[in-house]
Amino acid sequence: MALSNLFFPKKTLITIDMGSRYLKAAQFKMVDRKPVLTHFEMTPVPAQAMDKSTLIDSQLVQAQLKHLLYKQVQYTSKCKVILGIGGSAIVTRKLSVIKSDHISVKKENIRFEASQHLPFDIEQTEYVTIDLPRMEDDDPNMDSVFLIAMQNKDLNTYNICTHDIAVQTDVVFPSLLSLQYILSKNYNQLERSDYVLVLDIGFQTTGFYVIRNFHVVFSRDLFTGTQSYLQEIQRRLGVNYDEAQNLLDTVCKGESVPDEAMEIIQNHNSVVAQEISTGMEYFFNYFSKAVISKVCVTGGGRNVPGLQSEISQRMQSDIENLQVFRNIQTKGFSKKKLTDLHSFAGTCVGLALSQIVSRR
């Protein structure tokens, strides 16, 4: 960070969420060190640019991203930019490492444990670890850290994407962490010991994130999302991709579609809900004594009629929509516009809150 940014911090913040169906960007004005949302825009992601919610071809999205940033959210070099990245390329895991008061020894312990669990060579990896708060059932001789890792080649794909359109990225941030800041800001009544499940139902994948004491302690990307509905509609009705997408978008807006299409969507809810419920099995393999006290859902898939009810039955737990805008100021948005954006804005808002929220 330049010294000028230290003494004269940038007052405009832009956050970017590269989803598997939409590129999303938000502009915030920093007022009294708090972000005020002034712009939020989305543009479709070109086909074949993403695989399992991970960017694989930067050139395919550069034109759309450039227009989104320069024309729609008014990027300039004076803006601070936070890029949120996610998908299957990011590997996460809670690690237990031997406790040590020596920083160098602790780093070596973490590196050794990380190398044992990563599916790729640690020498070709960018990784960070976050110290997790000590809980009552932790081993006093061990430290708990949350590992987030990504291969250099995958990270470079994102960096090239912004570099080639002359956008300076100040922070690259794992999207999965952004939602913990939503909880920290909007759910202050939660107890430190509560386990909260956040489901981010996207296009190609569904994020399954468990948060305790406002820290992600478990995450997994499940390979299911609204794209599977399109494939089922195409298969059953014999329509093309665009027609299937139009039917799904229409029903997600609460508008009527032919009975046959609605029946296909409702029947497919059980398939998607079953895939999502397997995330709970993965979680309990690592946290056998945990009890999920709250389940929140976000992402475009939350609007599929009947899906939340199906998930609730599978998990035997009530589900509520993640409150994204509850305690954040906005300027220039109607209530209807905010309602329309609510499902899609979680990551962008969380990235902004990450700059100002102090963890408990």
C-alpha cells in the first residue's frame, strides 16, 4: 500500500464478485469509515469462462468486466478494489497444529500440516491461515487455524483478468469469508458457541459454510446449483438453453410458467436438496458434537420456488434468508431494487464490510 493511501485513504471502494452466471460489482462511498452502497451492477458471464465457479479463461470475461467496472460502477485509479474469488479451486480446511509461542516454529508446523492435506504441491500454492478462537472443547496443547489455499496458476488467471483491463486490485479475498462479515454485522445476537450454516446457492456450485464465533470453521463447495435445473428442463421439454433459462428466471420472479415446467422444477428440488444435505454429512465427520443453531440461505438459487422448503425438510431445520442489507446504508436504491438484488449482493457487501468490521 502506498504511503498516500495510508495518510489519505481511498474514499471509494469497489468490490467484485466473479460468479459462475453473473459478474457482480458494487461501489461504496466510505462515510465515517463505514461503506455506503451507491451502485450495484451485474452482467452475464460468457459461456465456458467458468468451471465449477472458478475462472478458467480470463479473456472470455475481460470485455464484460471492463464495461461493468468502467461504465457501470465508475472505476478510476482512485478507487480501492477488492476482488472476491471462490469456487472449487480454493481448498479450505481446519487444521490443528502443535501449540508454540515461537512464530517461526508455528509457521513451520502449519506448513507441514497444510502440505499433508492439500491435493496439490504446496510449493506451487498461495495459502493463508486464520487463527480460530479457542473454544471450550479444544485441546489446550494445540492451536486451531483455518487454511485457505489456491494454486498459483488459478490465482494468476484472476490477476491477469484485471491487469489486462488496467484495473489495480488492492485486495484479493476468498469469497467464502465475506459472508462471515454479514453475520458479524447483522446477527449480533448470536452466541459465541453457535454454529451457523450459510448456504450460498449459485449457478454451478453451492457454498456450504459453517460459521462459529463469526469465523468460518468449515466450508465446502457442492457441485450443484441452478444450472442443473436448466439441464433437466432442456432434457424433459426439448427446449434450448436460452428457453430453459427464461422459464427458470420467470418462475424465480414469482411469475407463472406452464404447469409442465413448474412440475419439473418442483421435482428437481429434491435432487438439489439431497446434494446440499450431503454437506451436513461432511461437516459432522469433522464436528461430530456440533449442533447447527441457524441456517441462512443466499444466492440466486434461493429464489427457486419450493427449494428452501425441501432443504428444510432434509435438514430438519428452519431456514431463513440471509439478511444482507439490514445494517448497511444505501443511496439511490428503491426498496424494490434492493429486494431484487438481495439474493445476489451478499459477497459484494461482505467484502466491503470486511474492511471495517472488528471481530469479537
